[in-house]
Amino acid sequence: MKIVILGNGISGITAARYIRKRSDHEIVVVSDESDEFFSRTALMYVYMGHMRERDIRPYEPWFWDKNRIRRQRARIARIDVAAKILYGTGGQEIGYDKLILATGSLPNRFGWPGQELDGVHSLYHLQDLEAMERHSAGLQRAVIVGGGLIGVEMAEMFHSRKIPVTFLVRESSFWNMVLPSEESAMVNRHLLEHHIDLRLSTELEAVLDDGQGKCRAAVTTSGETIDCGFVGLTVGVSPNIGFLRDAPLETNRGILVNTYLETNLPDIYAIGDCAELRDPQPGRRAIEAVWYTGRMMGEALAYTLTGDRTAYDPGIWFNSAKFFDIEYQVYGTITPDLPETQASLYWEHPDGRKSIRLNYERSAGRILGFNLMGIRYRQEVCEKWLHAGTSVETVLQQLGLANFDPEFSTQYECALIEQYNRQTGKSLRLRQKRSLPAVLQFLGNEK
């Protein structure tokens, strides 16, 4: 059987790897972005000089031949689903028995005048990194549009080269559609501390041409003109499915799939950023453009295609990122606005750069989510509590088990418990401190 995977990102390559582990099927990976699979989340570190481009490629060049995974560089223009043939813009014809669509996302562009000028770029593809590098020499100012994680990455990249950054954020506080108000305010302060020109409640109106096809300034909706040689558009992404407009696949924002990642057409599947679940699990989005969910989709589909029909189960929501020097982790359900049925325990360090938040059921006390800024907790420990529906008071007394900061760093779990005791009148005490043997014993109880 010949399996063709369209897209060589994390979801497509994970599917290829697991299909090969479990079968001798012919595998062809088609991509027009790059010959090599690379870590998209590490692009910023290449620009900042922490890594070389070859360092962000997880596999050595010999890996593909050894594992009999054939790679083909092609840009696909259309699919003949009846004949099972992909047609490339360069005249290529690629037949398949099973087709996996793993085409990822495209950065959003909302029709701003000047958005196609040279010097206006996003940060998603390898070519975007090359564009940032090309425009950085002699750059006097960059303007970044969009208050999300990619925008922060781009701001840090320019900041690392001492290039001034103006950051246009539509919302009244950074990422406040995701973060509770206290954490959002912390990020605001931190960006300003790094001399980022943060403009809240400010939107892009247009990008101005220098007369030679390159951007020279950004104009805001308030009428201000900001001189710049680069505009970074980081206003989210959308599924890359434009080439499918003439195919009989059912789509909405993305390619519609069931829990087994099957489309409405036989022998065609979709995974990763381009897939939209018809029936997402409660509390989860139909499209989740996150690295780990793409990996999980790729693995689940590989099992199905090799004889072990497996539903995609994303498990408990988690994510991690960083805002310059502040690491961020979330496990479970944390919303910007607290529902009436939930209570929230929040502690913030006096330095304003570290915080811990626990959300839990107001009535039963069941733990629902963890939000960490500048402090790291073990995913396995938090997930065990969330799966078990452990009470917040039990979690607080065992909270040292979750701490994953370096060995001699300060722990703040006692401060969080003191905060809880002040709020509730209780007298809880920390019973489990950070200890690897204790953590292993705790996790072993699961087996």
C-alpha cells in the first residue's frame, strides 16, 4: 500500500515514523517548504544565535533512506480524488492508495493595504526566518502586529539584536483572551521592562510603500505613522486548505474529520493544524494549532492505518511558552474570566515575575487547572491530580511533588498555602516537599 503524506511538519512526520515502525507500507512525504523536517518552535533560536539551522533538524540526513521514507519536493495544486492522484504546479503527478493531509497553517492576513510589500512577514515558515534575517541588517525599527505568543517570540528576536520594537496589540491587555487579568498584567510589565514599545488597544490600518515595493512605515487606526523597515504580522493562523477548494472534501475553517481523523472521503485523512474535529471533546477547540496535538494526531492515525483503529484523544489540555524571561505553563482549565461555579487561588511573588494559580470547583473543591508564570510544575503530577479529580486541599498539601524548578531554587508552595488559609480560615500545611523519590513513588501509584 502506498501512503502519501502531504506536509512535512510534526503531524505528517510523526505519522510517517509510526507507520514505518508498524508496517512495510510505501511512504512518500510531499512538501514545498523544505527538504528537511525541522522544529518550527525553534526558529527563533536560530535567529538569536543560540542554535544553527542544522541543529533544529531532529533527524540526520541518513534517517530517511534508512527508514524508507521517500521525500518529494512539490507544491500541490489540486487532488483528483477519483483517480487518487496529486497534481503539482511543476507538472508532477503523485498517485496514492491512502492520503494524509497534514498541510498545516497559513498566517492570517486581513487585507491591510500594503500587506504584500517586501518587509512585511510572519513567523511560521522557514522562509519567514530567512526574510527576518535579510531585513535585519541596518534595521532601525520593527513593528509587530498581534498580541499572541508568536508576536512575543518575534519581539524577543529583534530585541536580541538591539533592534527597537513597537508592538501593536488590539486588546486592552496582552493576551487577555487567554490569560487571567493578573498574569496578563504581568506580561505587560515585563515587555515594558525590556523596552518594548507596547501599544495596547491599538490596531494596524495600513503599511506604507517606500516607492520601491518595500515597507517604510506602519499606520495605526488612530492615525499615527510609525517609521519602520519591517512589519511582523502575528495575528494568528488559519488552516492551509485553499488548494482544496475544488475537491469534494467537506471543510469548514479546516478539513472536517471524525474522531478517527477520517474525512468524508474514503482513504483520505487530515491531521494537525489543517484538521477540524466535527465533535471535539468538551472544553477543547475543534482546531488546535499546537505542536503536541499534531504529534498525537499523527501517532493515532498511524495506528489506524496499520490495522489498529485508534481514536484521537488529546487528553488534558496543556501548553507552555515563554514571555522573554518568564516561563509559562498551563495544565487543565484556566479561563480569563472565572465562571461562577469555580474558585481561583492566586499567589504572586513581590517581584512581579512569578505566580501560581489553582482553579477548582467552588462546591466540591475538585482541582480544575494550574497556571504557572516563572515557576515550573511537572506535567505528569498535575495531570494525575486532574485525571483523578483530586481536591484542591489535597493538592495543596502535596504540591511540592509538582515543583520542577532547579534543585536549589526557592520553593513557593508554602506561600500559596498561606494564601489559601487566609482566604478560607483553614490551617493547611505542606506535607510533601520536592523530592524525586517521592515523585516517582507518587506516579508509580498510577500503575
